[in-house]
Amino acid sequence: MSTVPAARKSGRAWPLLLVLCGTIFLEGSDVAMLAVAVPTIRADLGLPTGTAAWVMSGYVLGYAGFTLLGGRAADLLGRRRMFFTWLGVFLVFSMLGGFATDGWMLVVARFVTGVAAAFMTPAAMSIITTSYPEGPQRDKALLVFAGVGAGGFSLGLVIGGLLTELGWRWVFFAPAFLAGAILLSALRLLPAEARPEPAQRGYDLAGAASAAAAMLLLAYGIVRLEHRGEGLGLTLGALAAGLALVAAFIVIERRAKAPLVRLGIFRQAAVVRADLGALLFLGAFFGFQFIVTLYLQELRGWSSLQAAIALIVMGCDAVLAPTLTPRLVNRYGIGRVIFGGFLLAIVAYGLFLPVEMDWSYAAMFPSLIIAGTAFALAYGPLTIAATDSVAKEEQGLAGGLLYTFTQFGSAVGISAVTAVYGIAEAGADGSPGAVLDAYRTALVVPVVMVLLGAAVSASGLRNARPAGQRKGAAPAAHDEVSDGAPG
């Protein structure tokens, strides 16, 4: 049963969308707040460097490892059920993280929180994509969803700095309280849905196990790239085992009567192009932001709160995504807007390459605001492209694939810039000038990633169509969901 009719009849389309957007805001702000708080947590609990790193990496491991499974579970077990169940798990383990007294407790809490996000986020997104017809209305809803997520990350940096001043445990308690508010609101607003059809109730346990194991091993190997030569055998072994399990997963899915992932979805060029584009764009964005944060805090001596406030201008995408981007998509088509976002990102990251030791904020500002604008143009339309023309019963799978690629992109981007920075710094004398040179070298990574992303997105420009020519683009007055629906 679609959630649209119930939302339309009750006039709750906008409140429902805002509640679902609260989920992606929760996910984005949670990650950002913890990123700011980790140094304080490390000092307070006396954590070794490796454990402190895994407080962040544990979340990435859980999220990236289970997003594909989480997205498909929404299709097979019910989107509403997955949304509520895993939002509850997110709430509980966020709260438990706030009571942690040792490093391993934090790592476990963050891992399980990441797993919860891997299930609840694709469920929320698939509720949106099945609640609005393909075309301008769904595009607007997804752009709002993407904008709110980006705003959550940007605001989370500042909120995290403020909460850390009160006490780092509030960085865990605040998301728990927000999750509780979303849960209570969703109980009232999220309509019931029909149970999956009998044909959909097959459970591909072998496929689920191999997919989860493969994603976990690959994510673990990518995160370990940050250590460069240290434990290289373990890193390569994890990556090799992950790739072997991917091959096994493909064989299992080809033979399964009710596969976890219908492999035919990878023959949809637009979906694959969008997922690859999202991996490269998010990897470049987070890699760039990570290096800039290190530059401001470690080389320039800015506090975490000062750095967060400086970077908040990148959150302009929270305003532009639901306002400017829909108009551009409507006029020029998804493909051209995505390509434009990649071109702006190339400009933004390229402008920061010659960064100097004494750069004023005015000198940094063009890169930061152009990077935020690029995010507004690229990320929301990539979300649309990744779910466009996908059957309703596979919307959870499409969302799961997208978030799997974005999480791997984030891990690859941060790990790659960290590894390149470490290699560049290893042969230097440790002086401020040498450290600055290492930062400049690492900044080449996001530039290369968005150049590759631009090439990938350019391959689809030939088939790009304005929104008015896409399926479901009938005037709102003739659409059954026009009452109260965003757009």
C-alpha cells in the first residue's frame, strides 16, 4: 500500500516529509557532532590514537557494511517496520554511547548506531520515493531530503562544538532526544502499509550473509588505508577477502529463486552512473572538508568551534537544494545539473590548492561557498537519478545501493587524503612549511575525484531530458497527490 493516498487525504504530506527529513538530519548531524567531539573524548577517557580513530570508523563500518541489506530489507519486510525498528535502535545506542566509560563501549555503540542508520535511512528514502509520483513532485521531495541532510551535517559541526563545551556526553544524548521526537511524530504521521506480496517474501539468507560480510571487509580495508604501510598485509587481506565475497555474492544471486539483489538493476546505466557519481562526489567533498579542518585546527591553531563556524558556509546547500536546484532541474534536466555541480566542485577544490600559511578567511571563502553550491547542484539530483525509473518494489534496494556507494565514497575520500598526506609528510622535516606542502598534496585527491566524477556524469548528458519530459511530469492540478504534496 502506498503511503501517498493516506498522506493526501489527511493533508499530512508536508508534515510527513519533514518527519522523514528529520531522519537524514539526525544522521548527518550525529556524524558531524561526533567528529568535533572526538579530541575531547580522547583526552577525557585517555583513549589511545587507534581507539579514538575507531570511534569514528566504527560508525562508517556499520553503515557501509549493512546499507545494501538495509535497503532491501525495507522492500521485503516493510518500510514502516524497518523505519521504526531501527530508529528505536539508533535512539537506544546513542544514549548508551553517552554513558560509556571506556573506549570499547563507544566503538560498539557507534558500530550499532551505524548499522541502525544503514536500515532506517534507506527506509525513509524509499517511503518518500514510493509516496510521490516520478517527476517534479518526487524530485522536489528528494531535493528537500538531500538539503536537510546536508544542513544537518553543516549545523552539526557548530552544534557539536557548543555541546562539547557543555560536556562531550551531550553529543550522544542530543541525537537520542531528537530520535525520540522523530519517533513520536512518525507514529502519528506515518500511515500503515500492506504486507509484502507472497512473491516478495522469499529470504535470500546466503545472499544477505555474503553481501554483509563483503561490505564489512571492504569497508574495513578502506578505513585501514589511513594507516598506510602499518599492517599492510591485514589491509590487503581484508580487501581481497571482500572482493572474493563480492564474486561469491554475484554467483549466489544468479542462482537464487528470490535474490536479495536483482542483478538486472546494474544494467540500468543511469542508476549505475548516479551511484558512481555519488561515490566520487561525496568522497571528494568529505576528503576536502577533512583536509581543510586539519589545516585550520592543526596548522593555523583554530579551535574546533572556530573551524566549524568557518565551514558552516558550505551548508548553503541546505537552502539552495530545495529552492534553486528544483528550478534548474526543471529547466535543464537532471544530468546537466549534476554535471554543473561537478564542474563547480572542480573550481572550488582547485582554488584551494595554492593555500598559504597566512590565508585570510576572505581568501578561503570562495572555495567554501562554491563547494557548498556544488553540493546543492549535484547531490540531490544524484539521489533522483539513482531512484528514477526504478520499480516501486525495488525503491528500498535503489536507496540502499545509493547509500552504500555514498558511504564507501566518504570512507575512500577521507582514507585517500589521509594516506596521501601521510606519504607526503613522511619524508619531510616536520616544519610548518613541510606540513603545508603535505596538505597541498593531499588536496589533489578531491580534485582528481571530481574530475573523474565529471567524466562519469558527462557520459549521460546525451540522454539528459528536462523534468517536463520525464514520466510523471504532468501538471500538479491533474495529479492525484497534488493536495498538500510538496511542489
